[in-house]
Amino acid sequence: VGSSHPGQPAFLPDRLHPGAGRHHRHHRAGGLSAAMRLVLASASPRRLDLLARLGLVPDAVDPADLDEAVQPGEQPRPHAERLAREKAALVASRHPGAIVLAADTVVAAGRRILPKAEDEATARTCLALLSGRRHRVLTAVALVDADGRLRERLSESIVTFQRLQPADVDWLIGRGDWQGKAGGYAIQGAAEAYVRSLSGSFSGVVGLPLNETRLLLTAAGWRA
């Protein structure tokens, strides 16, 4: 499930207006005006790829790099929404006048927020919790527009895994695409082979729900 990694701002040379470069002629007709800049507040290559499905290449990729620890008593939805807002606000402070898009993805088993799996033991613990049961994947998206106005939307999906046998877990661990992922799996990777059902947004589970993102961008002045 969606993730990002801290890093220094990576500025991309091509703009979002027509004629930005022959490698990005897939961008939308109309779209953001030449004066608007789009900054993606995430280092996740999955979010960058999903944004490209809307025909958009951001002017800059600038991860927020903030503390994502769960606050005492914080529930999954408020946690995702708070982090998305904080990421958007922090990065917007570094890019005045730009449109800043941020997101945060949470995997929840009941009220329990599963961690990002940075090691094999954590990934195995997450997969054991998710085996044979339903869980929620919440992705909050926050956008700060060129005038500094904050807009927010949330995608909530229900994913059900089949019961995982020890050999299944070993195979998933061996594939390696769990690293850095919330809940210890990537639905766009090997884990999809064990998903019995999904109700909601596939792109939201990956890390950037396209419908909610499109609506936020439209409200900020983007035209498809």
C-alpha cells in the first residue's frame, strides 16, 4: 500500500502547460494555466505514476519529511487526514503560489493502525493480522491551492485477503515489494494475487485515489 520516502526536493524541468516538452505531450487539453505550478508533496513513485494517469507531471516533487507517528488515542481516519493536511501545509509554505498536493495512506485492522513495514518481521506480523479477514485502507488527500486555501477528500476502501498459509507468506516476503508499505503489502504487486475482494478505490489503496484527486484539482482550477 502507498508509501513515500523522505528526501530533498526533486525539481522536474517540464511545466504543466502545452509545449512543456515532447516527452509530456500526454498532458490534458486546457488543464492548469501556464501560470500555475503543481507540487507533489510525496516521494512515492506510485503516486507520481497515478498522477500521470490524469495527464499531469508536477513541476516539483518535494516530500514533506515530517513525523508520522500516531498520536495517543488517534483513530485511523483522523490520523490519515491530519498527516495529509500537515504535509500539504508544510510543503505549501516552501512553494507560495503553487498548487500543492499531498496524501497519506493508512491500513487499519479494526481500530489498529498497521505500521509501514521497514523490516521482514514487521511485514510478517502485518500479513498475519490481515490473513483471511477484511481491513480498511484509507487515503486522505489534501490540496493547498494557489491562494492558500486547503481542500480535502478521503477515500476509504475495504480489502479482504484470503487466508494465507505459511508458504504464501514466505512467497510474498520473498517478492520484496512489501518494503516501506503500510500494512506490509503492495496491492499493485504480488499481494494482489491473494486479494479475495476489494470494495472502493484501487488507486486509493495504491496511494492516490484518482477520483478524489481529480475533484480537488478541478476545484483548484484544473480542467480535464
